[in-house]
Amino acid sequence: MSNLQSQDYIRISATTTTPPSARSWEDQVAKLIDVTRCIGCKACQAACMEWNDLRDEVGYFEGTYDNPLDLDPHTWTLMRFTEYVDDKGDLEWLIRKDGCMHCEDPGCLKACPAPGAIVQYANGIVDFISQNCIGCGYCVKGCPFNIPRISQVDHKSYKCTLCSDRVAVGLEPACVKACPTGAIMFGSKKDMTHWAGERIVDLKSRGFENAGLYDPPGVDGTHVMYVLHHADKPEIYAGLPQHPKISATVEFWKGLIKPVALAGIAAAAISGFLHWVIAGPNVVQPEDEQAAEDVLKANDFPETGDRGHQTEHPT
Amino acid sequence: MASLAPTFGRGAMTNTWQDIKNADVVVVMGGNAAEAHPCGFKWVVEAKIENGAKLIVVDPRFTRTASVADYYVPIRPGTDIAFLLGLIRYLLEKDQIQHEYVRAYSNAGLIVQEGYGFEDGLFSGYDHEKGDYDKSSWTYELDEQGFAKADDTWQHPRCVMNLLKTHVARYTPEMVSRICGTPQDKYLHVCEMIAATAAPDKAMTSLFALGWTQHSVGSQNIRTMAMVQLLLGNIGVAGGGMNALRGHSNIQGLTDVGLLSNLIPGYLTLPNDQEKTFDDYMKTRQFKPLRPGQMSYWSNYRKFFVSFQKSIYGDAATAENNWNYDWLPKLDIPLYDIIKAFEMMNKGEMNGYICQGFNPQQAFPDRGKIRRGLSKLKFLVTMDPLDTETSRFWENFGPQNPADSANIQTEVFQLPTTCFAEENGSLVNSARWLQWHWKAAEPPGIAKSDIWIMSGIFHRMRELYRKEGGAFPDPILNLTWNYTNPTDPNPEELAKDMNGRARVDLKDASSAVSKKAGELLDGFAQLRDDGTTESGCWIFSGCYTEKGNQMARRDATDPREQGIAPNWAWAWPANRRILYNRASADVAGNPWNPAKPLIQWNGTKWVGIDVPDYGPTVKPSDGVGPFIMNAEGVGRLFALDQMVEGPFPEHYEPLESPTINALHPKVQSNPAVRVFPDDRADFGSPAEFPYVATTYRLTEHFHFWTKHARINSILQPQEFIEIGEALANEKGIAQGSWVRVASKRGFIVCKAYVTKRITPLMVDGKATHVIGVPLHWGFTGQARKGYGANTLTPSVGDANTQTPEYKAFLVNIESVNGPLV
Amino acid sequence: MTRPYGTLTRNSTVTRLNHWLTAGCFVLLMLSGLSMFDPLLFWLSSLFGGGESARAVHPWIGVVLLISYAGLIIQFWRDNLWTKDDTAWTMAIDKVLENKEEGVPEVARFNAGQKFVFWSMALLVPVLFFTGLVIWEYYFGTYTSIPTQRAALLIHSLAAIAAIIIWIVHVYAAIWVRGSMRAMTQGWVTPGWAWRHHRKWFRSLATTGSTGPRPNATPRK
Amino acid sequence: MNLTRRGFIKLTGASLATSSLSAMGFGGCGEAVAELVRPFKLTHAKETRNTCTYCSVACGILIYTLGDGALNATSDVIHIEGDPDHPVNRGTLCPKGSALLDIVHAPTRLKVPKYRAPGATAFKEVTWDWALDRIARLMKDDRDKNFIAKNAEGTTVNRWLSTGMLAASASSSETAYLTWKVVRSFGMLVFDNQARV
């Protein structure tokens, strides 16, 4: 494995600046979340808050172990608990660490209108650069996993950075380091995929026939992947989407209609210009004035005050 | 651990945390390792992944540990002994025991004397008046030399093996299921999985914690599994053991250093009133071997004791004054434990109490009684980094602490202390490792270390006694205090005190000087009983030697990656990482499991990756047993007189139980348990309180500390209880709604978590509901204000250790509209 | 106000102020909206002091536009009701475009093109407003599902594009038909202008003796 | 590394136009790109090895403090994470350990000694000297009054039962040893720790 640091970028939101390409030694990274090893202890959540200096408000117990209740600008990763009764009638406590999936084809970045507010580094990390964020919320609509959250305080969008600051100096993300049971692993995407394969063999030997890797092709794969006991039913893990991809609505909005709309606007303007050139202005003629005067007279149109203050004869 | 010592000789976790990865089967029962010890639990996950291990979880609730288990079975709180004795019956009936191991390394073949018996729930010698046993019949039949008689063929009707068979015969699968509520097929499946580790090269580890200790039969819970492990040959081997997962960072250390009512550092014990003289005292402690040729290491007791007295009293302790034996306080009762202390407070028998880093207002049973007790004190001193409930017990916080300040005459001192980040020192972890840590920052404000504060109190007391005289000032005036800075001794000096040093030039057998006067000792083998050595805690001897601070070692090298890391920090005793590791090899000294040997005999000495828990050159043919602390050299299936309620475990119902004891209705609960009359009056009946409650930790919190930390308060913000869907439906309790949970002693009003993870159990044909009560909340800190689980718990303890019965008691529950204001 | 002798009032002062408020809002919305629509046009946000302020101010301008346009609707709706003549006028649009209005049905106060602009905007402005509310993150971000917001964004964009194109037509028409701009700036037109472009309207004023913008209720004598 | 996978954005006339606009001062693309990752916060922080204060797994931790220890710098804990060298935790920490920073800096950490007089409804701040003098006075008076030198049978028992102590499970063994010495030199028997709860 070569260097995994977040040095170069391969995509920047809303800009056409060419990404640098001379350095080609960067490998793509991945975080592998092995749900089957996870005990739901929330160490990842705590480590994330501690490292990233995030402190939410202290909430309330709301009839679930999910605390806080949802991702928010101060909660970039969240354990979601599901009590699931399997086909055999046995209880399984499915616990999934939710957070940014770092899509290879990031919908947030595609949707973002602010230049440089979302970048994708060469190692695959999709990062929000808060200084450039305008707070429009388009990333929220662009994301197929419902991850980014807009702060009501500073109107910036926030989500997991995959600890790009740690990765940049050669460290693993804070959640990965903390995870007590090794349910979160970090390395090159190639290595993580390989390791997931070994885990799946073990799980199948323990009776989980549908164990598998969640690396959805709809977004060209992700840099955060899951090992699931029931990969055939990802939705039982607190609604992990079966076939995530950037919404067709968003693709259309950020794709085809942009050039078509600009073309349409331009066409309208050009048509006007051409009409001007060809037909020219529509100007009132003296005959028109005369005809109008005749009508007015015929109707015995009253004199008005205005008429007494004539300063200019209409043409 | 007053259950492992009677069985194996020492009361501590036998193996290391990392060694768990060598297990073939991991049983988590009487604990919830994933929840309470996530970072230790990683080695269970490693065992599963790297060793193909199977994880079995037996728990009233489907816990976080269960969420990654291969097999989970439910059990009614407080019935573990029935489950495990049934397991022993299964193992004996199916002959799934490791024969050679049991024959050589347990007391299965020793013969018990004739007077011993068991009938209708009581062992021989019970005194109904006193509620106590005369334990004289619980012993071996001795021969002329004072050695126990043995029958290695197990033919003798009174050999331990046969007594055991008879004892467990009643625990049929039907009976187990009837008592525990565990479905029979699931129970038998667990038996089958566990029995597989009887093979010599297979190991099972038992991970347990307060889920076993916090019962009126807590010690016997553990002992029963210890017996299972002996029968399966799983003690002393890699991946085996009885792994008592201690709760607090230095609770092992505090126990090692003897900060309990009856202890002297190093598991020496204080004298009692009957031991009038030093000789009386020594008689019951210097255990002579009960079998020929055994080490019976406690026969060195005198060396440890004298060296200890020299350490704390120096020149004032002499042979002539019996090393100041009389300066030690004597006990008139077995223990002045916490339950007794608060009983005394409530009766007005106590005036002062010092709580050092301890929060009894939340942590002790029956919070109401605790508050009433503290209110009767003249003074209370708290030393804590945090603003504890105890230090504010007198302040009215509404229903969570309805104190009447004006009527509480207690003077309270709230002293701010340093925390871990602000001091040097060592902590002993569960696996007995003494690990040094370094100060990183200054404490906030003018907070001071506990060392500074205790020294301050001591110096002022000593000064007052010097000036004014008073009651028996001698021990105070003569306490050794040779520290560079007497007002703030540095931890390194204290560590050296515990390690011990030579007081004169020590000479070895050849009369050469082996240690110069004043030099630090290399280990407890150098201790002497003539006053020429001193050591503050003999089991720690070797932790700080002339070679430096061994506890600060940071070489993580792990030979064969077998989870020993012998050069990381230092472990007591003598840096042994796996206790009883002699038992990892067969009688001839060859490892049971050649793939994972710990030590083995190479013809001249014991070699391997661990320090032998054995004489390093003792030949296998000498027949010395692997349990060197025990007078018989073997592990005890029959515990002699070491346990107060019997040499074998027996199922007794919790003091508050929803059912009658199916085995012996006349002896419902532990007959040797101590209950104060006022506490007994506060026990509830199943008619009034029909549901079984159990209290526990959540992984997001640590006791009542982390509610002071913002992040942890975010992760679990508010007090709640857990109930199954069936009970919730019956009671009309909606998810996340408010409920009132009451016991005879008090009530809490909090949110309800309705879960599939708790299901009703069929106990004696009746559906029994369990209510889970997480314990972390209180009225100070960052989290939402709560009552605390111990508002509900009963003030009764384990008969041996007086550990409160937090894990099984009775409550009622009802839906309410909202919190009390 | 001083104005030439014999001219007719095409738009009252209130109407004109209302129009230009609407127009100003529209232009600002268009500029800020386009800056968020396509990265190519993000530089337009600089006109508002940057992307963040463009984002912040856009929905508020939208609220003003909605209210303002409602005012225009109240003033204009009756004169924009579609008639058979409008259909005929539309059929003869080629002649109109060639500036040959003879033979085209006489037009009342508004011609079919103007009515089209009016009713299009009357439809698009509320559409833009309500879809805008759905995607107004600060206040309404949590009230609707993300798929709803995605649809709203798409509809908002499409509606905006349509509105911009219609706006271009509207602006060009004002430039093309001389005198129209003044009708909305100073408010008056010459009788000849009225005769040429809105003859029916002109007749209604003449016969009722009104100087505009609307005929009097009863014909003179 | 597959270059084609890197998804280069193609240069188009439009992008040239944008670039020119940027060059003219419109838009913030140039500045945007300069803002890459958040600076690593521990580059020169002092690292101290310590042990987690909670459970008995005794995970190794690294405490990072502000400043390099120079005399003129006031040090403060800024971050705590797992010690990767530690054989048990190997760098991992549980949710309590991961949040140790918040217990070090808890708003409810005590900073000064406080005293509550009998019947009072609030604490008041006191000096260490005052507090320790008062405690010693109360203890000595109680000990002198209630010390039991001999029991009813006349056996020397030298015990003091009317004042008790609970010792801290998170304090070091060295603290524990010193505490033991002090407490037993007084003859105290009502003495316990968290081993039971």
C-alpha cells in the first residue's frame, strides 16, 4: 500500500479548475465497518466528538439507544440500533454506525453550487470546506444516504470528514482508532475489500448465508463500506438503502437542465436581437396619431387640464 | 474475590486480557463484558475471528455482548447456581470432564470426613438460632501425619467426586429450566458447547463481573463456575481461566493493598478478638501442607507479616513486642463493610465518615437509608475531583434528593482532588498488572492530591496527639514517615516502600552478602521473618527494584503473540501473567495443548513464555500440585470451611424472589446471609412487587462519574428502565413514556424503553417479567437529573463478602403522566 | 406630473411602482438564483457580497416578489381575461412580428402576448414561491422529506428558467414596441400609440371620455 | 493506479470562461482550493503516557497537552487518545475513554475546598488549612472519645469504630498504601472500597 494521505484532490464542487494529476502514487482509502463485530458501544461517536471538537446539547431519552436521535452539525457519526427478529424467530440486535459513506461519485459534491465547498481528495475522501460553504442545503438533496446537516447557527453544512486532518498526517480516523472490537478498520480500499472477503467467509461458516460487503455500485462504490450479516437486506439496518444512487431528480437538475436552460435563455435573447435586426422596432406612425385624433374628436373628447399644458407635440 | 481464593488459592483474574483470544469457547455469564469492558472484549472478538471461538452469553437480557454472540440464552436473575450445577451434572453424567487433570489437579479424590452432610437445603452444622454454620465437619479425613486421605480411583463414597455427584443429582434439566426459566433445549445446547472444552487441547474462558458478585449468593455463583472450569481442565491454560473482570481502574490494587475492613496489604488479614496473642494469630494463618510435599505458600505468612510491620513501624516493631501485633486493630465481627457501616450510622453509632473518590449516596443500596445515615453524622469529608451527590446529600434537589437541609446537622467538607491526568502512580488492572502512569498537567484551581490531603490530616492528628496526648497515640506517633517531602510524599517513594528493602546486609546460604542494607528487594522470596527485611505489600515485591521501576516498563514484545507480553509493566505475583500456569502442562510436564504452551519441563527446569507459578526447578515427579497457595496443592471442588454457606454451592433464591425455592421451600434463601432487622422489614413481597428487577451499567457511562462529562451525557442523557414488550402491553406502557418503578424501599420516575431484548421467562410454570434498571443517573453533573437505581435496591449482601444484592430484587411498575416536580 | 398635451394614462403611478418593485425583485432573484444554479454563473453572487449572502437574501426577495406580484394581479387580472379576439390575434402573430398590425384583430388593454406573460408569471411566481419555501433550509429544511425537496428544487429551477425566458420576451417586447417603456416609466402613451397597439382600449377610453388607464363606467351621453 | 478512474473534469470552453471570470476577480475558486484539510492539532503538543481512570482493563492512553513544558507556558490537556503500544487496548478506547477529555475539564470539577456548616443550605469556600485543621480536630475528638482499647473480656483490641472511611478505586496503589497507613494507625476498622459495588 502506498501513501494514503489527502494531498491532491480529484473533484471540487462548482468549479472547473483542473485537478492536478502529475502525482499518481496516492492509493484510495476505505473505512470498513464490520457490523457483525460491532457492539454498539459508541466509542466511535465519542472519539469523533472529541477529536473534531463537537459537542451537541445534552438531549433526552426518547425510547431508543440512538443518541442523539439523528445526525446533526455536532454529530457526524451515529450508532443506529434495530431490534430485528430473523426468519428463525431469533432476536438480532443490529447496530449500524451511520455517517458519510464518502461515495466515489459524491452526490453532495455534484449538487453543491459553491466553488470549493466540497472536495474529493485523491485518496477518495469527500470533505466539506466550511469556509466556502454558502449554506444552501443542496448537498442534503444531492446525498443518496441523507447525511449532511446544515447548522442553524452558522448556516454551514457538516458531515464526517473521515478525519482528513489525521489521514493527511498518516493517521487513521479517530473512530477507527477508538473502536474497541476492531469493527471499524481503515486502509487502502483494496485491502479493506480483501479483508471483508475473509470476514464474509467466517460469517457464512457461522450460518449467515447472506453475509456480504456493502459497496454500492450505484455511487461507483464508497470509501466507507459495511460488512453485513444480511447483505441481501441492507434496509433492515436502520434503512441502509438497497440500491443507493444519486437521485434522478438531482442528476437531471444538475445535469441536463443546466446547459439546456442556459441555452434556452441565450436563445430567447438572441431571438430578440435577430428580430430587432430583421423586423426592427414597432414605431407609432403619424397616421396613427391622426386616426386617433379623429376618433377623439368624433367622440367629443373633453378637453383636459393636461391639454392646456402642452409642452411637446407628440410624434 | 472471596470465591476464587477458596477454590484456587488466590482471588484474582487468572489470565490476561489478551489471552482471551486463545479460547475455543468464551462464556459470558454474570457479566456483560462488551458493555462494561469494551476494550477487553476485543480479545473475545479476536478469539472468534482468529481462533474460530464460539461466544455463549447467558443473561437475563439480550445485551450488547449477546449482540455478537454465537449463542444466547436467557436466565432469571439470581439463579446462576442452578444453571451451573445442572451443567456440572451434565458433565459428570456424560463423562465430559478432563480426567487426568481432575484426578491430579483437583481435590476430587480427597476424602471428606464422616460428619459432613447435606439435607433439605442445609449443610451439616447449621445453627438455626444464630443463622450460621459450625463448619468443623466440612473438612477432609486426615491420616496420622495430618494429611488428607485420598482415593484416586474415586471409589470411596466420601471422596469429593462422589459427594459432588450426589450433590448435583437434583439439578436435572427439568429442574434447571423450572428454576431459571431457561428453555430446556437451549440450556442443553449450552451444556453441549461447553462440554466440548473438556478435551485437553481445548480451552474455555469464563468472563464475569458484578453480574455474579452482586447477589446474596455472589461468591458461590463464581465458585460454581470455578468448579466447572476445574472439571474441564481449563484453569492455568492459555485461553482458559476464571476471569473476574474488575470494575474500577484500581479496585484490584486497593484490594491488593488491603483497603478493606479486614485486610492488611497482600491479603494478610487483621486479627480478631479471639486471637489474643501473636501466636494465636499465626496459628490460623500459617497453613501447613494438607498433602505430602506441597508448597502451601501461605506457610510463609510470618515473613510477610513481620516485613509488613517493619515497613510501617520501623524500629518500633521488634521481636520482643511481637512486631507491634497489638497495635493492629482487632475485629469483633467478621467485617465492618458498607452495609454494616450505614446500619451503624442509622443507629447513631458513627460520627465521622471520609469518602475518598467514592459516592455512597448513589452507589450504595437503599438510597433513602444512605441519606438518613449521612444525616446522622457529625461530619462528612469527601475527597473527589467531582461534585458528587454524597457531598451534597444535605441539599434539596427535589424528588431526586428530598433532603431537609435545616434539620441536617452534619458538617460537610468537600475537598477537591487531582484526577488521573494530574499525578504519577501505578494502577493494578484486572489481570494484576501494575502499570505506572505519569502526570500530564496541573490540577484545576487549588485542588490537591489524595496523598497531600491524607498526609495533611495525618500530620495534624499527629501534632494534636503530640501536644495534647489522647487515646492510644503510639501507632500514630511511631508510623514511619521517611519521605523527602513529608507533606507530599512522592509516589515513587511509596512504591519503593511497598516493594520493600533490606534493613541490614542480607546474606545468602553461602554467607555472601546478597543484598546490602537499604537496597530494594528483588522479590518476596527475599523476605524474612526476623525483622531484617521490610515490605509494605509482599505481593508487590519486585515492582520497584534496584533495576528501576518495573511498573514503568514499556516493552510490548509478545513471544508467539500468545497474549503474555511479559516485559510490559509488571504483574503480581513475581511477574506471573497466567496464574496456576503449572496446570497448563500434564503431570509429566508436557503441555496439554502443544500449540499454546505456557511453561513446560525441559528435564532440568520449567521453561516457557511465562514465569512459572511453581518452583522453577521442582521436578514433575515430586508431585507438587499446581495450586501452590492451597495447603493441599490442588484446586478445590469441595471448598472445606472457606465459604460461609457451604463447601458446595447450592441454589438459594434471592432475598426478594418472585417464587419459592423449588428444591427446598423451607430454606428459601441463603441461610448464612446477614440481614439487619430494619432491612428485613424493608423487603417486599411478590404479591405487592411482582416483577424481578436487576441493575446494571450501560457502556456509555461509568458509574456516576461520566454524567459529569459532556460527551457521555450526550450519548445517554437521561434515566430510563428497560421492559419487555409483553409487560409493556400488559401495563399500557408506551415506548419512551414515563413510568414509576417502585420497590418496598423507594421509587423512581423515569422513561421506559420497551424492548424485544427482554422476554418473560417461564419460572415454575409462571411467566416472570424482568425489569432492567441502568444505574448511572443522579442529581449533579451534565446529564438530565435522575434518581439512581439504588433508590430501589435492598440492603443485603453476599454472605461472604457483603456485596449488595443489586442484581435481583422485586419491584412494581406503572405508567405515569410525567416526571414529579 | 407634467406630460405632453393629449396623452393617455397607460399605467397609474401605483401600478408603475408596483411593476418596478416586481421587476427589481425579479432581476435580483434571477441573478442570485442563477449564481446558485450553475457554477458558470457563481460569480454573479459577488453582486450580493458573496455566495452566502446571495443564498441568504434570495428567499426574502422572493417573498417580496410574491407580495408585489399579487398587487399586479389585483390590478391587472380583469384586463387579462382571455377573449376570442386574443385567439385570433395569436393566430396572426406573424403579422404582429412583422410590425404589420393592419388586419390583426383590435386589441383591448392587453394583447394576447401580454396576457401570456401575465398569466405565465401568475402561475410561475407562486410555483417558485412554494417550491422555494420547501428548499428554504433555514426555516423549512426539516418540514419535508428529502425526495420532496429534490422535486421542489427541480421544479423551482425549471420554473425559474421558464420565468427568465418569459422575462426576456417581456423585456424585448418593451424595447421593440416603442413607447411601451415610457408607458411603464412615465405612465403615458400618445393616442396614436393606443390606436396602433390597443385600439379597442383606445376606443373604450374615447367613448367613455376617460384618459385611462381604464374606461369610465358609462359612455358619455 | 488507474489514471482514467480519477474522473478528471474535462476542459471546456465554458470552463475557460469561468476561469477568466475568476481571474477578473469574480468567484472564489482560487481561494477555495487553498483551503484543504484542517491543520493537524497535535503536531507539537506534549505527549504523556497514562492509564485510563475508569475500568480495570486499564487501557493505555496518551494525554496531549498544550505547550511544550517550557517554564513560561501554562500547560493544559487538549486531547486524549489510546496508546497504540499498549498490549491490551492497542490504541482503542471505549466511549468513556474516548471522552476522558471531558472529565478532566468537566464544569463540575472541584477547584477549591468547601465547607457546609450544620443546618446550612449552601457550601462556602474555605482554605485548605482551615478545612484540614477542623477535620483533624473533629477526628481527634471523636477518636479520643470512642476509641476502644480493650474489649469486655479485657483483650487489647485498639479499634476505633465511630469514624469510617471509603477509599478510592481510581486512586493509585501508592495513594492507597499511604491511606492504609494513616487509617490503620488511627485504629479504624470501618474501612472499605468499591470492590463490592
